[in-house]
Amino acid sequence: MIRFFERLFASKAQSHEAQPAQKRERLAERFAALKAQGRKALIPYISAGDPDPTQTAAVLHALVAGGADALELGIPFSDPAADGETIQQANERALARGVTFAQTLAIVREFRATDHDTPLILMGYLNSFERAGFARAMADIAAAGGDAVILVDCPVEALADYDADLKTSGITPIMLIAPTTTADRRQHILAHAGGFLYFVSLRGVTGTQEAQADAIAADIRTLKNETDVPVCIGFGIRDGETARQMAELADGVVIGSALVARLHAAFDAKQPLGDTATAFIRDIRAHLDKEPT
């Protein structure tokens, strides 16, 4: 395992100073293309290093092959408070295998070496980014080929502390918004929004309930009337049918716990992770592309 990451660092590491000043806006490009095609965004989440660090980049490629429009990669963290049991356990397994922030970036570089177009979002808790210094972390993410970050435990009021570093690196902060968000707070969030808005469909943590379209339809309508930033719904999306129902309300969906659970089960059963990822996402994609009834 150590040799695997040493090889990645040696062959693919680049300093952020060597990167071009102009950074591609992959998320904006992708959402513009989807809008022109009349299609919904499908954004799967996996945890870096779980279930097998040596296969994470290959799984990312398999998700794209299945129809993913953008990818969300979780940085392993010891106390992922916003995540339910499935993703908490994925974090624990990855940490037990020694997967760090630096090794997560090595996975990003491996993926980006052959995929130059798919937007890649890193999801993590502030401590993961601040350990090496926030500015350096954002620059390293950009150098590796990342496009955006979800700062899970960063309240919008604190975002001003990080704005300059985000802008300098060209990394887009993906803002979280929930049904319980007040109107005043929502406007504050919208002022910082870029890439897409991540609408949290449930109260609580990931993977614990099934999302219900009727319960959030009015919230999504209000949000869509207030911003042109694309809105994607996450939390509680477990299969193609719930994904389709949610996507009818918004611009796309994020699906995590259901995919993470399938990958772990496939790994335990010694089944190919890539095939599992592609098949699951292909089914979700087929539901999203169905004509509305």
C-alpha cells in the first residue's frame, strides 16, 4: 500500500506554482452542457481509499463510464459528524488503511491524468484542510486537478475567513442549504454560491432515511426563484426511482451512502468494484433520463 502511494507521488506530483494561472471551470461547463441537453446532473460520492485505496481512481473512472456528470470524493476524517453510519464506517476503514489528505490528492492526480473533463469535488471537514494550512491545501487541490470543495462544518458566517484563499486557488466552495435554513441565512449562502447549491433533503445525517420529494418541493421552488446557480439534491437518495423524483424538482442529484454500501459489499464478496460502480450508476442514469410521466 505504501509503495502504491509512493509511486503516485513520484510519478504524478506537481507543485502548484507550475500550474497555469487560468483554471478551467469544469463545473460551469458541465452544468451549461446539461442544461442545453435538457438533462439532470448525476453526482456520485465515494470515500477516498474505501474499500481499497489502490482502486479508488479506477472506481472514479467506472462511475464516469456509468454516466456520472461530476464526482464527489470524501476525505477520510475521524469524526464525520454530518455522515451516517455507512459513510462513517467507510471513513474508519480508509483511515485504518492509512489514507490521508495527501494520499487523497494522489488519487485525484491519478484520476485527472486520464480524465481532463469530469468535475471533481472534494468533500471534507475543516480540520482536514487546515492541518497543512488552508491556503496550501486549496492550492494543492487545484494543482492535483480538483475543482471545488464542500466544507461540511464551515458555517457561512465563517466563510469570509477563507474567501481569499479559495479565489486565489480557483477552487469553488459548494454551499450546503437545508429545509430548515432561514430566509435571511439563505440569502447569505446564495451570496457565496458557485458551481451548484447542495440542497440537504433531510434533517439529520446521510443515509439514514429516504428522501421524500413532496416534503421539499416548495423549498426547491423558492430556491430556484432566488438564484440561477444550479441546485442538486442530496441525502436520502437510495435508488433510481428516488433519484428521478428528486431530479424532477432540481438540476441534479448527489448519491452517496447507497453507492458506498454497494462498493463495500462487492469488495467483501471479491466482486469487481468497477463493474459494481458502473452498473449502479448506469441504472440511476437511466431513471434520470426517462421522459417525465
